[in-house]
Amino acid sequence: MNRRELITLVGGAAVWPFAAQAQQTGSVRRIAYLALAPAENTGLMKVLVDRLSELGWFEGQNLAIEYRSAEGDAKRLPSLAAQLVETKPDVLVGGGGTLAPQALKAATTTIPVVFAAVGDPVGAKLVASLGRPEGNVTGLSVQLSDLGGKWLQLLMELVPLQHTVAVLMNPETPYTALALKEIEAAAEPVHAKLIVLRVTAGDQLPSQFQASRAAKAAAIIVLNDPLIANLHRQIAELAAEHRMPVISGSRQLLDAGGLISYGPDLRQIFQRAAEYVDKILKGAKPQDLPVQQPTKFELVINLKTAKVLGLTVPPSLLARADEVIE
């Protein structure tokens, strides 16, 4: 069994202990990663660690990594953040979403914090501004709140304008309120009706889909965050059951059975977050590193799902797609 397989469970949180690295010399640098969603250490965090390796930071040699996951329970984040701060890492990394970075910011004003995928860093009070973060926090914005109008526009190319569109969101994630305003602003001139489905736990999904059906919603926009990401399979299954096309900013939801994804490439986002970690380990200060925004957006269409739903995707839309799954 290799070292990555030696995962200790402490209070239900996944941990990569520093014990093995403690035998190393003082040249070992330490990062600590806090995730809200389960198994992020085998997904997006791995992208970050792989990029760090390309930059010359090798776990078990000159780099030690501590990992905590709240396993989807946001209430555990403050205590887990406090545990990570006590390990005195050189850099703290807030995983996907807003809540983990917020917990880290609340836990320390001195240790540098890099967030990897926050929808609205200013609105979430993580930074003073994108250009001048101030304090000990900086990172990558996924700019999802700005895409709400685009998601509605793409759906309108598939369903008649007079139909109701559902918006599925976790109200506890700050960026979703901004994204909803964007969607509402885009809906008004085209006379599209909206129904908002608020979900804070997976067991709420069936009743919310029933509500969308009662409202005769023709499609659903999913505002992604770590909680919702953990429910992708269930969302896709319910959407298929109710014969509702789904669009979101998440390629992962599309792979689970969604119809359209349009958003930033999260792998690229986490790679760039690793580059900020690298800069800080080499002496840069968070306040001198502006919050970066996405540079690459991808439109992906799942024709398999379209066929199941009995939808014909217009050739004009297919022509604009970066990828089509057949």
C-alpha cells in the first residue's frame, strides 16, 4: 500500500497526516487543504497537486500535505479549519466553492489562504476587491454569477420562450443570489417565467423536482456548488425521470446526464491555483496577487441526453459547441 492509500479518519474527516514528513528536514514546506465535498482529494485537489509537482514540489520530498473534508456537512468546516491552522502550514487552500475558504479566512489572519473556485469572492467578503485582495487571502474566481443570462439564453434555443424555467440552487452559497439576479434580468425581456428550487440537502431534491413539474417547468438551470456537485447523479436521474433538460456551469453534471454545460474549465482553474500556491511558497504575499478570473469557457452538449428527452438541438447551437457527446 502506498502512502496516498494510508488515509486516517479523524472525527469522520479524511486526513493526510504530516507524520511521515516530520522525519524530513526543515526544507519541507507544508500546505493544508480544506474541502466541503467528499473525496475532493481524488479529484480537483489531485489536479492541484499534480501541477505543484510540475512546478517542482513533490509530496514526501520537499512538500507535505494535510487534507480535511467536511464530507458535505458545512457545519463542520469551522472546526476543521481550526485544526488545519493548528498544524501551522505555509499555505492554506480552500477547495471547491465558497464555504471552505470562508472558514479558513475566519480561522486565521496571518497564514496565506488560496481559494480555488469561488463564484463571487468580493460578495463573499473573502477579498476587498479582485485587483487588490488585501489581507491574507487570494485565489481564483469561477465567475459563475455572470453566466446566468447565458444559461437562460442557451435554454431558450431549445424550449419555447413562454415556458417556465426552474432554477435549482443552494441558498447557503453566496454567489447563487447574484446568479439568480442575472437569470431574472435575462428572463424579463423574453417573458420567461422562473421557479426557484432551494436545496440544502439531498433528500430535498425529489420534492423540489415535483414542485418544478407542478409549475410546468420545461427546463432547469442548476447553480453549482460543492453540495450540488455531490448530488449530480441524483439530479440527472430526476431530470431524466421528469424529462427536463438541465444546463449548468459544471461539466461533471453533464457527464452524469445533464444536457448542456457552459462554464470555466475547472481543471485549468485548479492548475492556476497551484501556481499561486507556488508563488506564495517562494515568497509572494497574497495581497500582491490579484484574484484571477477564468480565461477559458467551454460549451459542451450531450446529444445522448437530447435523444432521450426527444429534443432536437439546433444546428446553430451544435456549431458553437466546443464538444458534442454522441
